[in-house]
Amino acid sequence: MIRVLLADDDILVRRALSDMLDPHDDLHVVGEASDGREAVALARQLNPDVVVMDIRMPHVDGLAATRDITASPGSPRVLILTTFDVTEYIDRALVSGADGFLLKDTPPSELAQAVRDIAAGRAILSPDITRQIVDLFRHRDRFRIDASCLPDLTVREEQILPLVAVGNSNAEIGKKLHISEPTVKAHVSRLLVKLSVNNRVQLAVLAYRTGLAPQE
């Protein structure tokens, strides 16, 4: 059973999310928070596996709450669920410690699967948000990083990093590169350590910022 905490200042949104997730036998909504401050408190009290977090909330916003929640070892994973126009938040959101970013118009079945994926340690990026990331880093030089500043990557790591950036799972990467899934997982783990990032989302962002990810 995957325990889920919902954080959104709109009670109707929280009820709709609960109605989407609770009917699934493997998902259980254990609590609801109306702002970031309450989300942090309930995350510590209820020990959920996944927090589904809105960005725009009063008192403490979802990004600050995410940083607080993910700061401790063994903390819940966070799935940011937001509106389409998130460009002004992307640079902050992607380093907040969240494991995934989806739009609020995501179909219910995809949302449920995203919660499962996040709970299992897989990162999730909506294709629309991925496109916004590409546009952000393509047109704003202040977000770019010179790839020469990165540690040297092996040939295999250079092959895997762009595939992670566009949202491929370890299994999908393994099929494309004709290597086993455990081998992919080992390479991804080494990339996380080598590039000093915490999760696959941050790994993807770094790939876009350095131009190592596909730009179209």
C-alpha cells in the first residue's frame, strides 16, 4: 500500500485528487494539507510514501515545503502537480528536491501510475514541462552551464544521460542500448554521485543546462 499525502489550498482539488487515487487498491490517501506549512507538519506526523504537492499555496508555498520535506534522510518522495504556466517557477522547482513534475490536467490513470513510479524511485517529468525546460535553457543564457565544467563521463554515461533527460526508464534505456536493466541502474547511480545531484529529475535538468540532452 502506497500512502499518499495531498497538499493543495483548494479543497475541491484535494477532493478530486483523493477521488482519483483512493479507489486504487494499492493507493491510500492518508491526509490532506491546505498549505505548505501544514504539508510539512503532516509529512512528519503521517509518514507518507508520496506527497502530491501544489506550488502556489499561502503561507509556505509548495517549493519551500518540498525543500523542508526532502531535507531529511528517508523522507517521503514529492510529486509536484501544477498548472501549465510554470515557467517562472521551473528554475526553483527543479532544484527543490521533488522527484516529479506533472500538470493538473494529467488523466487520472496517469496520475495514479505516476504516484506508483515516484514511490518506486523513478522520476517523472510531464512532456509539456520537459518542453518548457528545453525552452528555458535554450533562451536564457543565465541558466546554461559549460559542459567542460563537468567531471569526465564514460562513453556509456554519455549515452545514458540524454536518455534519462527525456524520461526513459532504466528498462527502456536498456533496450535502446542493448544492455541489462541492472547495468543501466548502476550507471545512473554512478552519474548521480559523479554529478552531485540527488535524483533523476535533477540529473535531467543538468543535462539540459549543459546541452547534453536533446534540444528538440
